[in-house]
Amino acid sequence: MPALLRSLVPFICSCEMKKTGVRKLSGNPLAAFISSKAANDMKHILQKDELIKRIDTCLQMTSLPRDIYKPYIARPFQTSGFFDDLSPYIQIDSSGYILIQYERGIQMLHKRTKVADEVIYWILEDTIFLTVYIDMMRKYQVDNIQTHLPNDPSIHQQIVERVNDSFRAIGGLYEQWHHEGKRASIETPAKK
């Protein structure tokens, strides 16, 4: 199988699983196929443009407003300037991806991975939450400077439901990881 096609297998299977209604990898006949191809996928490092394209394709499967999420898809790949607190930033080199996160201007995470799906998922988690939050601010006509969303359980519930609905629309591995809370393990610094 050509390297490019092999690199697309996890993504294609994720989208195909969504179309066919298959949501979980466990017990799925595709699971063994995906995991064997995922090992091969680690050898092919996707570049910024391909990662952005895959993230955008996933987000287009949701009902989220594109005018909100579109500017945030490329933000994780910026290399200079102001870095938002606790947002994902990615550097790509010949051996894989470097996952970076800042808090109050101090780098809190610097971790390597070779798994493109982890990078895509991490950016999806952040972008989906941010998009839902900004859309809720529009709905309630607040600016997050002078006025803020009410600290109300129903608002929190709406945000959680919209984030879950977005991952349900994307389906596959990314939905599974969302429900498993994989973001926490990605954001846990590697042991030295």
C-alpha cells in the first residue's frame, strides 16, 4: 500500500465509520486493520497543511459555525508572537510532532509524538470547545471583557452538550478519545 494511502487509513476509517454508524473501535472488525495501519502511519509525518486540511474536514462534519472556527485551525502552528494560555501549539520536525502548551507565558508542556491522530484530536478538542464558547457568547451578547456568560449550570450543560454533539458528528476514533478523556493524557508531561 502506498505511503500516502497508508497515512490516510486512520482518517478515512474514522470518517467511514461515521457514515456507516459505527462509532466504537472496540469490537469493530476495522479495529485490527486500523491499529495495524496506525503503527505504519507513525513512520509518515504529516505536514502543517495536511493536518489543517484534516482538521477542517472533521469540523465541517459538525454544525459549528465555520466563521468562528476557521481562524483557530492554523493557530496551533504559529511559531512566534503571543501564545494563548493552555492552547495547543505544534512544531513539526523529521522525527514527529512536538506538542507545546503555555501558561502565563511559561512553557508548561513540551512533549513528542509520532501519531498524527493525537495532534488532530488535541487541536479538535481545543477548537471545538473554543468555537462553542464563542458562539454562546454571541448568543448571550457578551464580550468576555465587560460582560460574561452567566455562571449557570444550564449554560455549562449547553456547552458540554454542544461539544459532545460535535464529536458525535465527527465520530470514530476522535469521538472515542473525547469520551475517554484522552486530552488529559496528551497534556500530561512525558516522564523523564
